[in-house]
Amino acid sequence: MNDTMNDAKDTTEIAEEMDTPTVLTLPLLAMRGIVLFPGMIMHFDLAREPFVKALKAGMESDRRVVLVTQKDPLIEEPKPDDLYTVGVIAEVRQILRAPDGVTRVLVEGKERVAITSAVLESDKKDKSFYPHAEFKYAPETPLDISDPHEVAAVSRCIKDIFQEYADLLPRMPKELAATVFCEQDDTKMFNEIVFNLAFDYVEKQRLLEENDWLERLKMLYQTLVDEMDILRMERKIQEKTQENLDRSQREYYLREQMHQIAEQLGESEDPAAEMETYTDAIAALPLDDASRKKLEKEAERLSRLPAASQEAFVIRSYLDTVLALPWNKSSHTKPNLKRAQAVLERDHYGLQKVKERILESIAVRTLLPEATGQILCFVGPPGVGKTSIGRSIAKALGRHYERVSLGGVRDESDIRGHRKTYVGAMPGRIMDAMTRAGTNNPMILLDEVDKMSNDFRGDPSAALLEVLDSEQNKAFRDHYIEVPFDLSKVLFVATANSLDPIPAPLLDRMEIIELGSYTREEKFHIAKEHLVKKQLKKHGLKGTQCRIPDEVLYAIIDGYTREAGVRELERTIGTLCRKAAKKIVDGDCKKVTFTAETLKDYLGIQKFRPDEQIHEDTVGVVNGLAWTSVGGVLMPMEVLVMPGKGAVEYTGSLGDVMRESAKIAVSYTRSVAKKYDIPEDFYTKCDLHIHAPEGAVPKDGPSAGVTMTTALISALSGRPVRGDVAMTGEITLHGKVLPIGGLREKSMAAYKAGIRTVIIPEDNIPDLEEIDETIRSSVHFIPAKTLDTVLQNALVPTAKNVPETAATEMCHV
């Protein structure tokens, strides 16, 4: 210890003699993950060419170089900022060149220095350049100026913790532990510990940068404490792992003993007999040679494995799953067209086009039983009966029915299955449905095909491309089954609420059949013929105990439900059945008959008010017709004319298309202003306000063009519009009326609102065949090719001399 203090003192004196601010220069070696201390001897490998030059330069002068550690060992060509600022002057003792070009160097640390500047590359291509550093000596505070008792205490603590560290580390040489424990010189003890223990280079650099030797010893003690905590945690983890391994080995030995005991008692399963059972079952399958050999090879592997092993369990499950598939089992039924028609008529009201298409498909299969490639996709709003139609098709064809729900599926493996090497692997949904059906020609309903999505796990809709292609699904390969399976005999039917989310390639493989929303009359018949009977049976009631008259059903449809399908209607009827059941069980009465007047007492106030009806002849107000997802509605359109400068205001949540229709209406009105006694300069002296009531409901579409134009001309000319007329149609700048969609639903809305005259585009005349006979006989349809026809039938004739509105008079001034 005294020698160390003398050395430190000599270093200080040397630094003072050399005038510490003096900057010196030596070749520089950047070290990766290595920190050298004064008095420490170590060797390292050097391969980077610039630093090999620096080593040669040091050998040619006084064999001294400066060693500085890199902050990041992975940097191949460090910059000055990538180096620490404290290093060590080292004396090169030996250099060895290995055959692979690596230079092995043996050095001894001499003195600690502070780097003031490092030059690692030359501005010019100087072949004689080598990295070098400018530095100043950084003397350390010796231990002799510290409190000797504190130094002794820290030294003793380090030896004690090192002794514990050596006991926990089995690879620690006993000689090293004895050397550290017996060392009296604290600096040598420090070097022995730091050099021989695998500390992180960042920790070693932190120790090197500390000037005060006492503080350096304290830091070493803290580092040893942290290492002890890590070693104790490692020991705990190793012991727990070893305990689990011992338990697994013990269980394995016990199972083997049980197996041997069972064999001695004659109760064990014979692997050869099990393999023969599987082989016989495989031979009976209609497989090609490659598939049969694959399955037989799996059965042979099973016979060589211990019965209780995990791999045997995986193979056994795989073979059982493959053998459970209906390879050669079909349902032998002959399609009967009359029976199918009776089933469809009994289960569903209306939907004539859908039923006709289904019957056509059944007729084709009657003539050609092996016909393939007919994949139907029913598209329509929720609750219109898409899923129940699929069930009726299976019943009509005599096929087994299986439903595969695709809503929320976003993993391709849900369709194709998982590889059997994965834990918990299973077949995909298609093969699972085939197993549940038990026949190779069932009807599989792919429900909610538009609700699939994709992410990093794959695109399930892409996996369905092979399933729904009759040219490819003859040899469908599930990832779990791994052998081809014939799906060409399966009748696939898909359902969707919208076509937009379905990818185009998948959509191309299906024939689209659209199911529109039900009309008021259709809902009434469905409720009367199906829903009421179903709910009475579901709630344990008889027809004599609960009576729901026709007017009550109409009241429920008009005031308590507004939907495309009939689900809410069915739930509301179920509510009435529960009310009736409670009254009967309470003993209040033996029979409950609902009426339209008492309906409020059971269901509360009406949730929906009737569509706004305007039966009076009014200036600037027109009855328009609109289509929504829940059916047709009456949509009045209002126009108000005020003195102004030609501004046009739109309100009522009108979309871009409706705004464009309004602009077309204004332009057309300007072109025919003279014909209808409208001031030709109205667009400069009048402001127009176009409004569609129920402003909270967004509205868009081109079919309100004729409605806007009629309202605009009425408001500007002062001629009222007939209140008993409704209209729909798109317009052009030249006044032509273009066809629209949803005529069936719109005409039902007019009929329900009590309007008996409807103006429609002339090109929509063929669509009248789709309208219910009741509506066609009650509503007078006026086809219009141009706006002249619309205005002639909608505006009140001028002979009535209806007075103009005040707003119009002001615009005439």
C-alpha cells in the first residue's frame, strides 16, 4: 500500500514538473469493450488498419500508445465524439501476427490521461497518417490523504462481498479468491478484481474516470453488490428450472413403469394393432396413391412412439380428424321441384325473384345432378331473411345444412387451418363444417361474407377464392389435413349486407341476388302468417288466449318499427306476447285481445311519427319520394323566395349530389322563366332558400331533381303545387327526366301516405311490374319524359288565378 502511495506521489510530481496544462501527443488505439487501468497487464486483438498503423508508429518511437475505449463497440470507424475522454498510456510489450491478419498485442497500463483532442482520419490521403491523440496527464488522488479507518473499512467490505461472490460463482478460480483476500495493497486488490471479473465496460470506464481512489473503491463495492443481486437471481432461476426438469423426468419414468406394468398385466394397447386399425381405415378411403402413402407413413410413425408421448398424441389426433371426414359418404336425395317450391312458399312470404332463381337452380340439378359452379350470394339489409332462405334451400334439396359464420374473421388460417406442427392446431372452418355435416355434398352457408377483414396474419377472403372456384376446389388442401379433399359436390351459398367490402375476385365467383327491404304490406303478411304464430308458440300461448288483429299489426309497423327487415317487428310482437302471458298468469283474464287504441298502454308512445303529408295545394312545397335502407319515405321539399341579390341557401343536410341537382334546377328555371311568368332577372333580385325537413338526417342522391325544380318554379311563379301528387326523378339541364332506383319502395311510401298520384320517369315503366298489385291498383302513375309533363301535372292550373305570395310580389318589383 505504501508503494502504491509513493507511485501516486511520483506521478503527481511528474505531472507538476511537466506543467499539467502542457498538451502531449501519442498514437491512439480505440478499444471496443475493453478498459485498461494503470498497472494492469492485458492482451487484445487488433484488426482495424488505421489503429494497426498507430501501433506501428508507437513501436517505432518509445513503444507507448494511448488506449481509449469506444462508447459503442459496434462502430467500425469511430469519430472523436464516439470515444471516452479518459484513457490510459500503455507500454507495448509484445506483438504477434496471426495467420488470419489479426495482430495480437500485449500491453501494460502506465498512467491515466485526459484526452483533449483525437485525430482519427486525415483530411488528405496521407499514407503516413495514423490516429493520434493530444492529452494531459490526469493524476489520481492517492489513498494516503484519505481517512485510514475509512479506507480499511471499505477494503474489508470489498473482500467480504468478493468472498460471497466467489462462492456463488462456480467458475471462479480458488487461487484468485485467495489472492484478493490476502492482498494488503488496495490498488493491487482493485486491479485483480476489475481485471478478472466480467464487468460491463461502461462500469469499468466509470471506475477509470474517478480521480479519488477512495471513491473508486466505494464504486467497486457498489458494483459487486449489484453483481451479487444478479447472481442470486440467476441461482434462483436455475434452481427452479432444474426442479421442473427433475419433475418432468420423474413423470416420464413413472409413465414408463406404468406402461411396463400394464404390459405385464396384459392391459396395454398393442401399437401394431393400433397401426393396423388405422391402415385398414386408410385403405378404405378414396385417395390417390401419394395421399394414401402419406397417411400410412403417419400411422407407421405412431406405432414406433411411446403411447403417452406428446408426438403420438398429435399424430393420433391428426389421423382421427382425417378419417372423420366424409370422403365417400353422400346424401342420396333427388331434388323435387314442387316440394322445393312448397317449402319456399311456406317459409317465406314474397321474394318472388329470389324464389324463382332458386327453383331454376334446383331444376338444373334435377336434370344434371353433378352440375357444379352455381354459387349464390344473397345481398340485402339485415333482417330480410337471407340466412333463413339458405336453410330453406337445404331443406328443399334434402341436403345437410351447415352454417359458417365469417363475421370478424381476419386470419387466413381460419379458412385453411393451421399446420399440425403448431400447438393446438386444428382444421379450418370449411373442413370443420364438412366433418359436422357428415356428407361430402352438404349445403354450406357462408354467412356475413362481407364482414371479413385482413391484417398481418393474412387475408381470409383470398383463401376463399379456391373454396368457391369449382375448377380449383376439387382438390382443396387444408393446412392441417394436408391431403386434397373434393369440395366440388358442396353447394355454397353466401350472404352479405353490402357488396362494397367484398374483393372483386371473390365477387366474380358468385352470382349476386339482391334482396330489397320489405314493404309495409309484405311486413304485414309476414307478421300475420309467420311471426305471430312463431311468437305465440315460443311464449306458450294459444291463438285463443292472445289475439293480435290486423289493425294492431299495421299500427306496430307504422308507429313502433322502422327497419328494412322484420327483426324488430318480431321482437315487438314478442313483447305483446309477454304482456299477455303476464296478464293470464296473474289471473286478470283468460284471453287478451289487443287493439290499436290500447296499444299505447303496452308499448308506450309511438317511436316513429308518420311521414309528413301535405294534401293542401301549397306554393313552393312538393311531395318528394326517397329511398332509405329501411324502405321508401315521403320527403317534402320546400323553397322560399325572398328579396335579395341572388344567393341560394341549402339546408336539411343535403349531400353534394343533391346540391348539384339544386343548381341544375336553378339553371333550368332561368331557361323557362318566361314560359311560367317568372321575372327573368329573379336570380339577381331574389334569394332562394331550399330546405328538406328532418335536417338531422343526411340526404343525398339525384332522384330529387324533379322535386326541387317543381318547388322552385312554384315558389317563383306563385302557382301552388297539388298536395295529392308525389314525384321522383333525376333531371338534366335540358329538362329531361332520367330513371331512378327504388321505385318499389317509393311507391309504397306514397301509398302509405295516402297519395294516389305519383309522377315517375318514363324509363321506369318496366319497373312497375315489380310493384305489389294492391299498390298498382290504388295509385295512378304518370310517366314523364320531360319536366314539362311533370309541371303540367303537378302545378295547379293558372285558370284558378291563385294569388302570388308576398315574397314573389316583392321580387317582381
